[in-house]
Amino acid sequence: MSLLGIHLTLLIGPTVAVPAPPLLTEALQRVEVTHSDEGRSGFQITFQAGRGGSLGLADYPLLSSPLLRPFNRVILIVTFNATPRVLMDGIITHQQLDPGSEPGAAILTVTGEDVSLMLGLEEKSVEHPAQNEAMIAAKIILSYARYGLIPEVIPPAAVDLALPIERVPVQQGTDLAYLEAMAARFAYVFYITPGPAPFTNVAYWGPPKRLGLPQRALSVNMSADTNVAALNFQNNALTASLVEAEVQDRRTNQRVPVKTFASTRVPLASQPAWLTHRANLRRTQFRAAGLSITEAFARAQGMTDANSDVVTAEGELDALRYGDILRARGLVGLRGAGYSYNGTYYVKRVTHTISRGSYTQRFTLARDGLGALLPVVRP
């Protein structure tokens, strides 16, 4: 599908995804892809499912095609100005047919999720002796190399190696659920990002990415430079919290106070809430048993980090005016909204909607407070 300088390529197949035949590309009506730093990414593709000609006497030709069956692999590539970008690498999980009330009005919709779906199909009981969370995460990811997974594992600041004479980490559940549970202990995230090349995916286990070069700026109220069609902000001061508790160290049996004082995430605002509203921040009790003091401090800090983002922004972007894909799980600059809300944000979620003649991106941004750190952002 081509539209005003943007080209969409669909690869699909049961084992190896290949370019879609004309039967599918000519019937393609709409594509929606959602990326989020929480949970799996997903896609939905809508086709016009007519029954004209001899091929439609027995059934809808698209339903008869083996390419749209569940558990086939789908790769979507968007090309901006001759530069391809992998938008989705996923697995079909669901079909929906709407026959319509008039001839030629039938709609077939296929829905799927990214390849992390394959990590969540089999429940297991597995021991991981003498390994910490980062080592276990890397081992699990590498076991799915057939899906082109490239592990990117960031160890926590405080790592406690599980000595076999003290304890053995035991996995009860799917690989995906275990990876997400381990990540949640440190306010980390686990997700799979398609690309950088087709048939490859980066499996990231670590803290939300708040370092690096921001993406092209989102511009609002800037006349000809405006590329954001709608935007609204929310500042929830009750989100931020600190942790105060007392735990019993499993090694010494001594009760030790555990307290956090600030978020350890890289600040994106000049007035972070944990600093400006310090006297009124919620104090959360930390409750856990069987931990060493190192583990307890790491998990308490993770709770503080997870609740540090008090400002969120939601809006819609015209991809044609923006000239690129806005990627979730990274940084982006925002300008034209005034000092309080200008600056750099973390992109939590992006939903891409593509149809003939239209490409919009709905997004959710987040950061830790008001005020820009720098007077300008990357254009």
C-alpha cells in the first residue's frame, strides 16, 4: 500500500513470512499497530472480503487462503522516503468475519500480537540455581532464537546471586510471565521491539529507556511547523510516593530499616514531583519476607521509581507532517506547549493507524514533573 510518500509492505506466511500476494494487498483496507512499554504489542489488519468470481462460489477467497490462518507470522514494514522501518513482527491469533448486509460489503479482520506471544504459551516448573534475575532473563530470551530474538538485558544496580545453599529461584508459569514478574521487582520492563531488520527482534529487559537521542520533536501551536493534531496534559500529584519500612534480613535475622529518598531514574523535568512535593508525598509500606537487605532495598527503590511519573500527555500525530514513525519506549521532545509542559518526555504507548491516504499515530507520553530541563529540543 502506498500513500503520499509512505509505502506499507506486508510479509506473511506459516513459517517464513514472504511478500503478500495481490489477493491480500488489493483487499487490504486498514492496519492498526499498538506498541506499549507495558504488556505485549499488537496489530489488527482489516481486509475487504468479497466473494466475486468462480473462487468465491464455495467460500470467501481470503478465508480459503492459508496465509491468514492463526499462528502465521506477520511482518509490517513502513517506508518513509526510501527508508524502511519494521513496524511489527507478530503472530496471528484471531479472525473475525463480518459478512455485511450487501454484496461486496464483507469485512475480514485478523488480530495478533508480537512474537512475545510465543513465550507465553507453555507453563513450566523450572529451577534456576546459582543465577540472578539478569542471568535468568538472558537465558530465557536466548532459548527463543528461532524468532530472531536479540537479548538486551540490563542488570539491576543491586544484584543478589542466589546461592544454592540458601535458595533456588523456581519458575512456576510461562517464560513471559516469569520475565515480567522479575522485571516488576525492580520497576523494570520487558518487551520485544521489531527490527532493526526484518525477521529480527530486540528483547529488552531493563529499566525504561530515558537516555539517548530524542526522536524528532512533537510541535503544537507552531503554525506551519505544527504536526500534532490534538494534545492534552494531566498532572497527578498523588502518583509519586516514597517507601518506608522495616525488613528482617534472611541472612542475619536482624531487622533493618528500608527507606527511599528519591527516584533513581534519569530526570526529564526541571521540577520533579519527588523533589517539589516532598513534604506531601505518599509513604508506602514495603512488605516482603525471605529477602536479604540488598534485595529489599532494590525492590523498595523499584517501587519508588515505578511511581515517579506524575505528568502524562495524550495526543494524535499526523505521520505525514511528522515525516517519521514515533517509537514507543524511547524519548521525544515536545515544543509549543509552554515552559511547564515543553521539554523531553518518555513515550509509553503509540498506536499507528494506516489506511489509504491516511496515517495517524496516537501517543501517550510521561515524565516526572513540570518544567523543561533544556531551553530547546531536537527539531
